[in-house]
Amino acid sequence: MVEVFGHLMKMIINPGFCLGCGTCVASCPFSVLDMVDGKPKLVGRCEACGVCFNQCPQTADFKEIEKNVFGKNAAVDEAIGIYNNAYSVKAKDPDIAVRCQDGGAVTALLAALLEKDFIDGAVVTGTSDSPWFPKPFVATMREDLLKCAGTKYSRGMITTGLRDAADLYQRRRIAFVGMPCQVRAIRRMKSSTLAVYRLADTVKICIGIFCVEALPYEAFFKKVVEGQLGIKLADVNKFDIKHGKFAIYCKGKPKRELDVDALRQFVDTPCKLCFDFASDLADISVGAVGSPLGCSTVLTRTQIGEEAFELVKSAGVLDVQPLGDVKPGIELVKRLSLRKMQNALGEIGRRRTANQPLPVAVESMSGTFKPSA
């Protein structure tokens, strides 16, 4: 039996497991799906092809995707997945370093890869007319990247940006930048039995961002930041998480801080069930954890990731140190990754006790880790 959009509704969307990544919408060969209020909706006649179900990252075994990417699975004690090298990195360009997050490593990487013609475009997360609302953006030049700089801390339908890059911009060597779940969506698209090669084959490199959890735009940014704190999102220069605090930087005003632990009440079900902190399926993973302030930790995981990083390093646009030479180093990355796994296991346990369903992606991972890890 072909599993179609109706199955996706029953198994993923209705129970609240949808990531809102837009992969099903982007891959629909008949263009009868659209994103409505952050969720996929049938807006035409379903042809029951099953493509949408087989692209969804929540319907796939994580370990099968991992093996497809690396040719093997990470060992049980590999808390941050398979990787080759770890670095602490900062952009040398002061314009990038000042305007971007944690030293601008991702922006500098992408800008150099575009300049060197390693890629011909990048799918990144920008913002829409609603301030800080995540929106996919196809960057084809350095100025585009600077416009989209800064972590949004909220998920968006970024995979639809891949469709735009391939179909509208006719790009064939794309860098895709996303959260762990969004990177998993791209990997699922290529490894599926109904793989959408028209899109998946245009992705030359995946850059994944470290992620503890995302915050919903309406429930947190609109209702809490704007509604309760009285901070206009249009006045916010940057959001950041450091030392257990969620910081809000506004134009000409003092920094506001919230305890990160207090934000968990706003986190939705998919984030609570997610194991992946360090974007284990990416070619290159990047995050602030493990490096000194103003720098980013970079993990190269695949051959294409190594090739891209070496090209950028040789271009002289980055200050690069081995992560082992700085503090707090790789052990902090591993500790936070294990903490995320433990939190997910706790949520899984609660759902099983209450006889609540779990998505395939979570079921496939829940036996991999031990709560005492």
C-alpha cells in the first residue's frame, strides 16, 4: 500500500509531530500542497503518489539515513555523531564578524564558497515582512548572506527555498543551511525509496547548526517577547543564547535576558522529542558551544565537508584553531548533546506511559541511547 498525504496527516501532522520544514510541499510533483499556518495542507486533488510521505523526516529511521550519508552508523558512545575534525573559527572580515552570529563562521564559509565557485547559491533562513519570522531565502551573493545573518531561533519552511533555488534560480550546486531536523529532511529526500533527485541532487553541501530547541514564533516571539515583555520585534537587533540565558538586544536599549530553562514551556512536541544537538547528518556542523566567545565550533563530517572547509581556510578568510587548543572544547559539546538525548528520552518515556504515539524517526532512535549516558 502506498502511504499518501492522508497517512502523513494521521501519523505526523494531526498528532503534532510536523516540523513545518516544507519538504512535503517542496517535493509534491503535482503542486497540490501548500504551507498554511505553518503546516502542510492539501489545496488540490491528491494523486496518491506517496512522494510527500516518503520525504518527511519524521517518517524515516534516523539510522538508515545516517548510514546512507556516511556508509556506517555512529557508535553508541559517539555523542555528537561521526566527524573528522573539530575547529574553533572566526571570520577575519570585521563586517561579517560584527554583523553575524558567533564570529560569522557560516556567513564567511558561504561567502568564500560562492566566490570560489564551489557553490552557485545557498538556501539560508532570512526573515519575512513580519520581523524575525523565519523565511527561506536563496542567496547568490555576499550581500544576500549579510542580509540574512543572525540566528532566528524559530523553525521555518526552509526546504521550500531549495525548490525555489532549483526551479526558479536554476541553481545546481547549492549549499543548504539549517537546523538538525531541516538537514535531516534534505538527507531523507535523497535516501528515500521515492527520492526527489530533482531537488536533492542540487544540494552540494549541507551545513547544520547546533540546536537545543527552537521557539515557536507565535507562542513565544509574538505573545511573550512582544506581548508580555513589550519589546517590538522590529526593534530587536539580535537574539542570542549564552551561559543559560536567552538575550534580546534592542536598538539603543539595555540587553534583556530570560532563563533558558524557563523557555522550555514554549517548546513544541517535535523539539522535545529530538535527539540531534550537533546536526549529526550535516557535512559541516557549526555552533557556538565549545569555542570562546565570538567564535564558532566547526565539525567537518564528510569528504565534501573537508574539501569545502580546506578551500575556505586556504582563502585566508578565517581565523582557525584546533578545538583541542581552546576552552571549553569538545567535551562541552558532548555534554550538551547527551543532555538533549536524555531530555528526549524522558519525553518519550512520558508519552509511552500515557499510551501516546511517537513518530517513526523517534522510535528508531529511542533504543540507541541509555538514559544514564
